[in-house]
Amino acid sequence: MLSVRRPALARQAPRALLSAPTDQRHRKLSIAGAAILTATALTAMATPASAAPYCKAAAKASFARAQLFAGANCKGGSMIIKSGEANGDRPNFAQFRNYDGRTYDIDNTRSSVAVAAGNCIRVFDGANYTGAESSVLCAGTTTGYFGFSSLDNKASSLRICTAARKDQCKGRKKAPATTPAPPPAPNGFPKDVTSAPDQARYDDAASWSGGKNCSGGFTAGAKRMQDWLRANWGPANIGGYSCRPNTANTSRTSIHGVGRANDWFRSANKATEAAQVANFIQRMSANGAAMARAMGVQYWIWNKQQYNVKNTAVGVRSYSGPNPHTDHVHIELNLAGSRLETSYWRLTGG
């Protein structure tokens, strides 16, 4: 049944506005769209007087253009789609203000429709006239009746037009995503991106101030980076959170202290592990550092070298700090990457 909403009152089910023809036969129609959708033409064998009165061309022709029913074969509660109103000619079925002033929430029950003579409809399974759609279903010189098949109980919006203006029954195309998500790789993460809208950015940590700016643990992005490293190169000891000052500038908190740095333990003296790190560097650096920018990776250190992410490449310089980083890779994320706000983490599976 269709449910009804009234301000400050509980929902109540309206009575059916008309009865259905008692004897009908069914004929399958061909429906086009993003998916193969089918509808059924319902040919009323009863007299016109027993047919849907609000959809008769001679009865309130300017008042109603279609009547939508909760049940199949034009049975069950219904709503009348009035002409001359924006939400009447172009209703979304999540909520619809009927001719009687009541607001109907159809709650996923749309199974059949009567269309006034000379009018056409197109039904969509998405809101705002999107998604899979039916072909244009037109009534001739008498009321037309249609039962939904593959659209049964899931039609979400409807457009009405006249037989002379079928172009007005077109759907609304969805805008393509600005960054299409690549299909997930076998390890569950998306494939590497070859372009990224993200700008390279280095975000330093706040002042040391006795450790008051420490995060207390890894950020969400640092944890997801750990998952990604293990998914691509297998089990590994990955750590790095430590509330301490930056060794190069003790007035500031270490990136480790704000939870944005991982230490991926790989040995430069083991060929297999060194090859894994080389593969990591190649993937971060390719295509103008697209993967590094998309993940929010800002900097890393490995085997006496430091790597700075730029917008067009990754810069490499020698590193002479107290730890040569021959037994682990130090990997930092910028603020956006640490919050999973960069483009790679927003991809499906990222």
C-alpha cells in the first residue's frame, strides 16, 4: 500500500482511489535502457465505465495525466499525477504531493500505471530521471494501462509528455566521475593510477612543546598505507609511531609523533627485499609521481637517499642523517593523505 504523510501526524494508508478491471490480458512490450527492462500492456476487457476514471480523456483531461498504482493490474492504493505542476509532470516517487493536498511516500511500491489518452510516459529506476529506463509508453485515443515487470517495485521517477512531444520524456544523463575508479587489483586495492588531480604538498609537524602535539597513534591514512604495503609485498614488520622531537630539528615534533610516518622494515642487503623497495619507488615515481600524489605520500628515505615528491617527478638527494635507513624505508604522508582525503583513497577499494 502507498503510505501517506501529513504534518505532525503518523502515516496512514489511503484507500484505493479506484477499482481495477476484472478481466485483463497481458502482452509483453520491448523496453530499452541501460538494462533490459520490460513492461506489460494491460488491455481492459471491462466497460470504459469501470476503467480508471481519472485517466479518461473526457474526464478531467486537464487535471490528471497518469495514475500510479501500488499493485499490479491497476490495483491497490494509487496517486494521481496532475498536469501543469513541476512535480506532477516530473515526479520522483520517494515523495509526491498529490492532487488532494496529501504527501505520498510510495516506499518502493510501484507496479502499474494508467495513462490518459494522448499522453506518454517513461519510467526510470533511478531518482531524477536517471538509471535504467523504459521506452516511451503511449496511450492512444483511450486510456492506456501498463504493468511494470523488471521495474516492478523499484521505479523511482517518471516523466510525462504528449504523443506529439516525446522528446520531453528524455532522461537526465549522469555526469561522468572526474576520476574514474580503476578496477580493483587481485589484492583488493585499485590498480595504480596513471594520473592524479592532487598537488604535491609537504606538511611539517607542529612544534614539539614537550610532546603536546603528538597524535597518540597512527592516523587512518598511515594504517591504510600499511595495509597497501602488505597487500602488495607480503607480510612485513611495519611500525613507526613514536612521540618524540624531530631529530633534524628538535623544536618540532617528528612526523612519527603525529602518526603520519611508517617504517617499513626491508633490508638493502637482501636482494628480494631491496627489489620490493625498488618496485615501490618506481610505482611512486611513475607518471609524474601520480601514485605518490594520489596517496598523499610526501617524502621517504631509503638506503642513504631521500625522496621528495613534486608535481612532475620525485626528487632524489643523498641522505646523511644519523640513521642510514638501510634496514627500513621511512614513508611520510601529508595531512590530506593521513585523513584518506586524496584521490587514491577515495577510489573503490582504496
